[in-house]
Amino acid sequence: MESRNQLPIRLDSNVERGRPVQIAVDGEPIEAYEGESLAAAILASGRRVFRHTHPEGQPRGIFCGMGVCYECLVTVAGRERVRACIVPVEDGMRVTTMIE
């Protein structure tokens, strides 16, 4: 399992953001902002791995950032295989990564 003690990478100065919202990723509360993608919010929380390949177990995360590569697949509110890079965050969103 990936280490959770990585530093967040969210920019803090000279950035206009939408309203702050709360999402849950693997049961952990994550701060996000309206207008950003789910992948951006997950990356800003310090997570880099969204899933592992089968059967090799290779880590995968954000790659193309535009919905073409399918490397950032997560489950959102029970809906599987959602591309996190093209889904905007919504307050209360419940996300499960495919990390086994």
C-alpha cells in the first residue's frame, strides 16, 4: 500500500479556486475545490497511486490527464471504472481507489 506521509502538492498562492468541498477517498476525508478534477484533488492530497494492474500489480495513477489512457480509474459512489481526470469533484463524493 502507498505511504500516506507524502507532502501535498496543492499550490497556495496566486490561485483562484472554487468553493471548498469535502470528498472521501478510501474513507479518508480530502479537501477539494469546486471546478477541479477528482484526479487533481487526489494528487493534491499526496496520493500518487490510484490502482494496480492485474495480474502484474504495477502501480498506476494520473498519466494523460485528459481521459484517453484509463490509468486513473477509480470507483465513485459504487460506479466502477470512472476516469478521475475527467470527473469534476462534488461535495460529499465517495471515492474508492482500486488499490488492493
